[in-house]
Amino acid sequence: MSDELNPAVPDPAAAEGPEAEAEEPIKQRKNGLYPGVSDELAENMKSGWADTELRDLEPIAQVRHTARRRAALSARFPGERLVIPAGNLKTRSNDTEYPFRASVEYAYLTGNQTEDGVLVMEPRGDGHEETLYLLPRSDRENGEFWLSGQGELWVGRRHSLAESEALYGIPAADVRELAGKLREATGPVRVVRGHDAGVEAALADKVTAERDEELRVFLSEMRLVKDEFEIGELQKAVDSTVRGFEDVVKVLDKARATSERYIEGTFHLRARVEGNDVGYGTIAAAGPHACTLHWVRNDGPVRSGDLLLLDAGVETHTYYTADVTRTLPVSGRYSELQKKIYDAVYEAQEAGIAAVKPGAKYRDFHDAAQRVLAEKLVEWGLVEGPVERVLELGLQRRWTLHGTGHMLGMDVHDCAAARVETYVDGTLEPGMVLTVEPGLYFQADDLTVPEEYRGIGVRIEDDILVTEDGNRNLSAGLPRRSDEVEEWMAALTG
């Protein structure tokens, strides 16, 4: 990574959000090899550059949907100024940053994904006047474009404000002017908190936590039912994820020679080639690691005879993620006991998926899957029945551990801020997308089960769309039944 001119402190307008003053001098790196910039070089760098303005840009694919979403938001909060920030870059260490991912609320309403952006909806008459506050192109007069750590020569070209207006269908303005406008704002204001400290500081005396939470909850509940664009993106994410699982099966021999990291890296390659990234940290859990629900260290051995629990999802360029799990025999074939446990989880998942339909309670698919697993545990003599007693006391949870699913969308655990009565205690509607993912986990140190069970963990997870007449398994491209899994693996490995 080059460090010749990269300054010690990035351009404050880019690094600190709308609180920054654009005219603050650009600081040089403390230990940079060049002590400064000569007047002659500074003057030379101002000129001789071609016009690169992009004209005749087509709007983003979801522009009609983002406009409809903003209209629904406007109708919910008439007469109030609404402020939705994208967020700022976060430092990883010293002068390197984490890859930026805009806040879900901001991306959902605008389609824009750039750091420091802020959507402001100001009340006007019966609705709102919308402005997308963004950083404009890097300034060539003051040298920002080549001297700032976030200048275009270092991190790439930004869209101009005119280009952004064409892409997102929202009037655009310079975000560096926003802090002053927010400080002078009058009337009721709400802001989505937790993303931009500068924005929140400018509004500190104008907002309340309770009112801001109402805004966050509403935006979360808006995403419970997906539109056709979102469903298409989720299908893209799933399709790429299916290919990622196929990639992994093809290199299991290399994983056996190295570690779980080979599996993680293989899937990540697919995610970066076909999407934006992985939607969450890949769980590549072999052997007893499969009993750790969120095993993301992925540094353990991959042994023939063990199971591999792979929980992974590709995130599309528009931030929609898949979330799929398969538990695969590293050798290509399940042992008799592994198959018995796997088939029990499969049967539970089948019961859960069958319970996903419009008008059903959200909890129904969880209850259906848990009942099957409780029946199996009683049948195997691992817990004392009857089944109704087991379920009433939750005794099966020692081995089932988690809930059977969650909403899915721009977050892997989507709509998390929604009210309990509209989510967990709600009713399924067409357009909702959720996971169904029962599991059984027998910890390596669990002395309540026979020794041969210990260290076996199985989860099967699919992404299910609620349709008008039932459901559709978006991840049906990956086999689930144990015999089909073995046939699929054999075909991929030759």
C-alpha cells in the first residue's frame, strides 16, 4: 500500500461528515517521504485534466421502489423533518479503514451507498422536500483530490452531485453545508441514530430518543414485506450462494490438507466475484466446531469422517443477503449415526417449511420444527417424555439451542427493530422472506448423551418466500435430503 503522499489525517470533510469545515488545511503524513508541496507542483496539479463528467446516466434499477418507500415514510411522519444518515468510515487501525457499508435505512430509502451521505426530508405542504446530501467531486483547486487520504486519486472517483441526481432521482447538495442547516432547523425533527456522530451533534437539542426510536422501528417494519425488486435480489443472492457451496465441495480435499480457512476463502471468492461481499461472517465449522452456533474463527482441521456445517451467504451489490446452511459429510457419505441425526433435522425442517404460509402465525414454523425434534429426542431416550412436557418446559433446547428462523433481507437478521407484535407475534404475509433452520447440537463435553453423539452438530437452513398460496424455497437449488446430498457431492467431486 503506497504511502508517498497519503496524509496523516484524511480530508476532514470526507472523514468527519457534515460537521467538518471544508477549508481546514490538508495535513501531511508525519513520516511521509515528501516534506511538503511546492507552489509550482500545486499549481501544476490544478490543470491539464480532462472533463470526466458522466452524462445521460440511467437511474438505478430500484429508483421507483425507493421513491415509493420515501413516500410511505413521508405519509407516516407529516410535518416533521426526517434525517437518515449513511454513516462514516470506521478506522480499522491507524490510517486504514474498514470497507464501508451504508446504513440499511439509508440504502433502503435511496439506493445510494457512499459514506457521509445523508437523506433529509423537510416538511413542505402535505409532504416532504427531499435532498440527498453527498460529498461532491474532489476539489482540484485546493489539492484535495491528490493530497487527501480520501481524495479521488487515492480511493477512486466519486459521482458529481448532478450525476447523483440522475442516478437516484433525488436533488443533491454538498453534505459539508448540512451541519449548519441542521443547527438552524426549527420544528420537530427525527434522526436515525448510531451512524453519524456529526449529524447527531448538530441535532442534539432538537431530538429525543423516544421519537427517534419510533422512526427506526417504522423503517424496520417497512422491510417486513419485500417488493418484487427485493425478491429478485434475494434470489440472486441465493443463486450465487448455491454456486459458492458447489465451489466448496469441489475443494474439500484441499480443505482437508489445510483447515476450515480454505472453505471460508473459497466461498468468499464467489461472494466477491458475483456480489458485494459475504452477508455475514462465514461459519465453516468442521467436526465439533459445528456445535458452536457462530463459529467464525474457521481455523480448525477438516477431517474425513467428520461433518462440515457451512452457514454462508452472498450479499448482492444492493445489500440483499442469502443465509443458507448445509451440513455435509467431509468424506462424501454420512455415517449411520450422522445420517440418523441429519434426517431428524431434515424432518423438522420439512415440518417448519410446511407451516410457512400466509395467515399463519410467525411462530408456527418454529413450533412445528421444535415438536419434531422433541419427539426424536424422546424416541432416542435422551430426554424423558412425554413430548408435551418436554415442549412446555423447553427441555429440548439443551440440544436445539436457537430459534428456528428469522426475517431476511438487507440484514441477515432483518427487521430486528420491528415491534414484537408485528414480528415474532405477528402473522405471515405474502412477500415476507424468512429462514427455516432447525438444528441439533451435541456438545463434545455433554455427558448426558451417549459418547458417539458427542461432537455432532447438524443444521439445515433455507430461505423461504411467503407466497399468495403457500411458500417458495428460494434455495431449493441446493439438495437437502441426505441421499440427495451424497449424490450431489459425488457428482461435483467426480
